[in-house]
Amino acid sequence: MYTDNEKNMFVPIFAQIIHEGALQLATGSVTMNKEEVAKKIALFVVAGSQSFEGALR
């Protein structure tokens, strides 16, 4: 579905999104329910930028 060039570009971006979300949770910077944050991050990673608007609600 994706070319090798696309994978090489997007995989590190998605990994950074997941890492940053986990870091925010671990440091207590986020006061939201941890499961809700995890679901929104997963939604963004799986559905891509089209889900970003929905993830912010």
C-alpha cells in the first residue's frame, strides 16, 4: 500500500507521536483519562491526519 520511501518517512513520525503521548502521560502533563488519550493517539496513527480533527474533540 505504501512505497518504501513513504514507510521510511511516516513510520518514524508515527513512532514519535506514540512516544510523545506516552511521555506526556508519564510526566503527568496530561490530566485526561489515560485510556482516552491512548485511544485518541491510536485513532490518529491508524486513521492518519484525517482523524486529527476528531481526536481533538
